[in-house]
Amino acid sequence: MLDRPAVVEPLDDDKTPATFTGNRGLDQEEPLIFEIGRIDATGVDVDDPAPVATRLGALERNAPIGLPGLTEPETMRHYVRLSRKNYSIDAGLYPLGSCTMKHNPRSNEKIARYEGFADLHPLQPQSTAQGALELMQTLADWLMTLTNMRAVAMSPKAGAHGELCGMMAIKSAIAARGEAATRNVVLIPQSAHGTNPATAALLGFSVRVVPAAADGTVRAEAVKEALAPDVAAIMLTNPNTCGLFEREIVAIADAMHEAGGYFYCDGANFNAIAGVARPGDFGIDAMHINLHKTFSTPHGGGGPGAGPVVLSERLAPFAPVPFIRRSGDALELVEAAEGTQSFGRLTAFHGQMGMFVRALAYMLAHGADGLAQASKDAVLSANYVRASLRDVMTQPFGDRICMHEVLFDDAWLRGTGVTTLDFAKAMIDEGYHPMTIYFPLVVHGAMLIEPTESESKASLDLFIATLRDLARSAKAGEVARFGPAPRLAPCRRVDEALAARKPVLRWTAAA
Amino acid sequence: MRYHPLSEADRNAMLATIGVSSIEALYADAPRATLLKTPLDLPKGKSEQEVERFFARLAARNMPASRASFFVGAGAYKHHIPASVDHLIQRSEFLTSYTPYQPEISQGTLQYLFEFQTQVALLTGMEVANASMYDGSTATAEAVLMAHRVTKRRKALLSGGLHPHYAEVVRTISRLAEDEVETMAPDIGAAEDLIARIDDTLSCVVVQTPDFFGNLRDLTKIAQACHANGALLVAVFTEAVSLGLLKSPGAMGADIVVGEGQSIGNSLNFGGPYVGLFATRHEFLRQMPGRLAGESVDADGRRSYVLTLSTREQHIRRDKATSNICTNSGLCALAFTIHLTLLGEAGLTRLARVNHANAVLLAQMLNDVPKVEVLNETFFNEFTLRIGGDAAALVERMAARSVLAGVPVARLLPHAALDDLLLVATTEVNTQEDRDAFVAALKESL
């Protein structure tokens, strides 16, 4: 183990050292493809087209597009250089709360590329894709067992798309009851993900905010007070975005059902309880499952994800097409909504098959006991971080047990001249991706830390020691370590205001 | 478990630090009755080798494109993907990073998104493009919603040549959002009179080219009619390679251009993940859905990139956001941009020509088959065949001869009396042997 300095001396110059190339050792400058590519260069050798009389009518392009090309070696270099400017879970602890940056097994990547899956067309005859349908059905069965729910819609493409799916099923169920005109309000706590109110609004619902109690959770009493004949549903995340289990969730579900409403559970944090408790036992009606969080399909710099939605018996009839039906020995994909109560179609084709393969591989590798252990280790690690930092950082709802993520506020930074943002940027210089900051919005200067089950104790200990040292430094008034940070990253703080004021969203040739 | 680094000794030491006696005690806030007392009825964990064996067995029950003479399209296309594309997208720094919310350690992702946005804008002939949507169909639905916001009208007109799944996605969301949609009847020969249907109640007209049946459509006059009535023209494509050879939708007057980017850089994947492309005019920028990477400078004054205009987005604007989208198709966009960089304009144009030439050759061969008729006057790499019999049954018979012949139109339009129509797509992967196999299997199966 390396010796660590007792005190970290701030870098004494605010400027980054200059070099002739602009490179800094392994951190290499890389121009845009439009600056290094050539319109006549290509990295793909294509055969000569057969001489034919074209059938393009008068619609053949008659002007250049302006797309640059690079040969293969130039292409490799461009993207490898770009890649080195990114942090990644493979390179270090990535404690983004609510995002679940856990290990992405490479066996899953290998399996997803089996040509029997990757090279399969969604509209080839179903008789030639029975293995794919069996895979989807197996994943659906696992999801229903893990949640104790009656049905699952597989086609949603990500979490927010899953929310849309669940809320569409709820709206359809309400319409089927003849209450479409009267039930048009959705209850949402202030701490919710922004996708919740955005989804509700997209479907014409208005949002009524439910207040949280002083301990950061929603009380059944508060829900009852907000309930009225105009309420269609509640959208509630559990564990919630403060990393806390909603203790009164069963009573909340009962209250919703008694009032004729539905319970949409945002499943972004299912990874805290998978294999430990089943959302169906809480009384929920719908929940999306982010396969890219709980079941470790890679985040890929912002997607693709997958957001299958489990549904209660009451909502199951309204599930979108396509869905799978067993017919004799074969599986059949039902693709047309006619003649069913299905609310329709959410996307072309059948969902994120590539993600299904990876998620099911993750489940099979773990088994029921392994999935429970993953959840428990995630919760254990978050609480370990909490217990190890509670004497130097403050928690908005007091020091209490958390789930898979621990939330701090910035009360402990008050008067130091260091903000949550500064603290996060100083973590970058120490080689860490910052935690989620300024979310949830209800907590001042929020810092939401989710270590996941993928970290060793040694890794957690170094992370904790680093945060403790930064906290000591902030309280000691060593602002030089924070204000100019990051100093050691591939780039320094970016002027976000300039980017928004004068949007430059594409390259254009110099005039 | 091979993915869990904590040992029992670690767990015990951590519990001691926390001050509880067991991990179960950490679940004290969950209603006791809801905590599972016994493990779920699911199999035990498996070794890597066992997991791979399980999936190999499932994969073997499918017929992949590479094991057949393959002519299936209708919105997803098999093209050759250079090995370097798949290698690069599997680099840890791309594969296992999150959305680039911390720009100082995400410049790799932000720069490729900026390049991607530029490529999409150039390809579609538009001014700006976003950092991707889920796929072409959801991008189309988002385009309709955006047109409603821009025009403050809530009625869309869908061409009968629009991919039926895309039309269903638009209709589903419109019905539940209480917006109006009119859909033209299936338009096999690109003969519909859209212009006669355009009036000043419409927010937009949605037209696909090449259309679902393979026909190429000139959008110029439709765009003029839209603009004369204060409506927007939403142009859709499902085969991005076609843009290498055809006039861009932007050049024909489209206001929003959306499409499926799968056919550049991305495998078929049985339908997903794919990558939705979304481009528009600068004046509508603030009504766009989805993420945008923008250029700025860092504290040293060096050029750098950052996610921008996020006041449109759900995590800031909540119920007033332009869309609820959060996670998009970052890695698929990366595959798209790498493949397109490798191709360049020269490679893309050539690739598009080979696709078209192969389609012309196949159409000529098929026209010589008795009882079979190619219905298209124009096409790019896909056309509609009338086969004088049930297309679904024919496709099954041909599959038994290792020819995946195409998509029966009735699979997507089941109640339109189009059972004898077959969509046939051909790309650079098809050889003369494939075309011969197609014709031979067709003759034996008719």
C-alpha cells in the first residue's frame, strides 16, 4: 500500500501547464472528425456496384453531403483517444446515486453477440426465432417471480418509457371504468425523479405534490389528505430517492386502492430489495424495472437501457402489444391489439432484446440467492459509507439506516466557502467520479452516494478516507483545493452558461 | 459469487462499524411481513460456462441472418459492420460510463455526441440534431408531439406509406394524450393525395421515404402545402443508408426529420436496441426532445463539450419538460457515428449504390418469375412483391429452404386484405448466389 500524505498541498498554480502539442502525456488532444477527415477518404472497401439502370426516379441526390471519412487506423486512433477522456466503472468507483453503476460482466457482452441473438431480425418468421421468444419468456418469468406480479410488458425501451407504459395502462383501466373525464390527477412526492411528473403531464394528468414527512418518507396520512375522487394514481419510488425505504408503503397502497386509484411504483431502486422483498407484496399495480440498473446491462454513456413493466392483475389486460402467448409447443408473439384490451403499441418491434440477453445472463449467474446477496451487499456498503462519514458530513433526515444509497446535504459545508459542486469537482482530482449532486431537489446541496455491491472493502475504505480528507480540508478553509478543481482531469470546469446562451450544437465549416 | 468482492469477514467488519448485528437489521424499515423468509423459487447461480451453455442452446433454436439467404427489412436492415466498430464500442470507457453529467471526465462521450449530431444534421439536410432517441418509431412520436408544441395545434396526418408500427406508436400515444390523428389508408403505390388533406387545423403531416412499401417520395410539394397552412412536415426514414444516394429530406423542405439509425453500425438484435435519429431547424431548437451536446470552453479557455439546454428536460423542468426521455441510445449512437466515420461520404455513397444495384438486379430476376410482380416504380433497396398467394405461408416454405424471403405485409397490416404482398429487402450482404437461391426457392414454394 502507498503511503498517503498527511496533508495534501494544493497545486500552487491555477494554470494547467502548456505543451507544444496540447497533449499532456497520455491525455492527448483530439480534433473533430470534421477537422481531420476527408470527404474522399474511407475505412470501408466496398465492391463496385453492378451497372444497372437506376430506379430512383428524380430523387437521386445531386449535391455533396459533406461527411468526412477516416481510414481504419485513423478511426481507431480517434475513438481510442476520445475514450481515454472518460471515467468508467471499469476504471474506478462510480458512486452516482440513483444510477446504479455496478460491474458489467463481460460474459454478458459475449452472449449478447451470439449470432443466434444479435443477427436475428425482429420480423423473420416466428418459427425461426423460437429460442428468442423462449428467452424473452424466461426473463419475463424471472421478473414476475422477483416482483410477485401477474404480467410484464417487455417492450419499453428505458425507465421513462416504462413509466409511460405503466401510466398508459392505468389511464386505460380508468377509461374502461368510465372515469377518464373525472380522474385526471397524479400524486407525486417532491423528491421524485423528474421523469415522473414529465410522464404524467405527457398523458394529460395534472400533478398534485405530496409532502414528505420530516424523516424523508411519505406518510399514508399525507396521501389520504391528497386523495380525492379526481386522483387516478400515485407515482412513488421505493426505496425512495433519498435512499430510504417507504415504511408506510403498504398502507399507502391500501389507501390508493380504497379511493379507486392505482399505485405506480418507480422501480429505479429495485436493486436494493431484489430477492429480499417483492413489490407485489406491497400492493403496487405497476413498476418499471431498469435492466440497466438492477440487472447490470451497461449504461453505455447514456443508454441503451430497457424498462420492462410488471403489472398487477387489474392492469394486466391493458398491457401493450406485442406479448407472448404459448400455443401448443410453440411460443407466439401477439402483435396486433385488435380484439384485446391492450392499450396499443409503444415501439416498433418487440423491445430491447440485446438488453434482455444480458439481464437474463446476469440473473442466471446469480440465482435467487446471489440476487439477494447483491441487494444486501449494496445496502451494506451504503450503510458502511454512511457510518464512516456521519461524523464529518451531515444527513438531511438525521443519521438513520439507509438502503442502497446514502444521502448527505451541505449543512456541514456552510461557511467554508466550498459548495457541493466544488466538493464534487475536487473528487475528480482524487480520481473519483462524483456522487449524484443536487438531486433530490428537496435536499439542499444534496450528495447522493451509491457504492453498489461491486466494491471491495479496500475500495470502499479508500473512498471513505478520501472523502474524509476532502471534508477535513474543506472545513480547514483550504479552498484552493476546491474552487479551481478539477485541475488534473482531461478538461477543467466547462462554461455551461456560455453553452446555453450561444448554443453550438454542431460543427460548421469556417467561413 | 464471482461478481461480489465482499467476504464474510468484510461483511462482519462493516456491520460492526455500522453498529448492527446483521444485514437483515438494515431492512428494519421494510414492513416485516413483506420480507421474504425463504428463497424464491428460482434456480441457483451458475458458473460462466453454464450460463453460456444455456444461451448457446437457445441461440441454436433461432435461424440467424448469416445462416440463410436473407432478404428481410421493413424497418431493420442487415448490413456488414466493420469489426473495429464493435471493438471500439466495447472499450470500458464507452461501455461502462454513465450519461456525461460531469463534463471534465466525460469529454470522450460528449465529443462523439457532438460529432454524431453533426453527422445526423448533414445526412438529413437539417440544421440541428439531438444526441439520439430510443428508435425510429419513438422518435416519430416525439416529432409529432413537438409539432403540436410548435404549432399549438393537436392534430397530425399520417401518410399511408408510414411504417405501420410507427403509425401505431403515434396513434397510441396520441389517443392517451388526447390528441387527434388521421391515418391514410395503406398506400402501396405512393398514389395517395396528401395535399388535398392538408388544412390549417393540422400541426403536422408525417411522410416516410423510402416508404414502408419501398417507394421513393418527393416531399417538396407536400412541404409547400404544409407551410402554406402553418403545419410542419415530419419526414421519416427507416433505412439510413438510403440517405447516401437520395435527396435529403431537408433539401425537400422537411421541418423535422426522424428515422431509424440501426442500419449504420448496429446489429439486428431481434428489434433492439436501436438508435432514433432526430433533426430539425434551428428555430425549433428549444422545443426539441432529448439530450444535446454543445460546444463551450473550459476554465483554461480550451474548447470542450457539455450537455446543454437542459432546461427543456425532465430533470430540470419536470411536468413542463419537452419530453420524459432520460436514458437514450448513447452506445448505439456511438456505433452509428464510428461506422459512418469509417464509411465517410465516399464509402456511404458507394455502399448505397451497391444496395440499390442489388435491389435492381433482384427485381429484374423476380419480374421474370411467373405469377410474381414487383409493384414499385421506384425503390432504394426494398420493394413490394405481389405473389398471387398467401405471403406468410410462402415465407415459411422458403424459410425451410434456408431463404428468409422478406416480411409479409399482412403481418403488420393484418386486416387490409394485403395477404398476397411481400416486402423484400436486399443489401450489400446479398450475393448472386443468394439471389439465385431466392428465385429457386420462390419457384419451388409458390
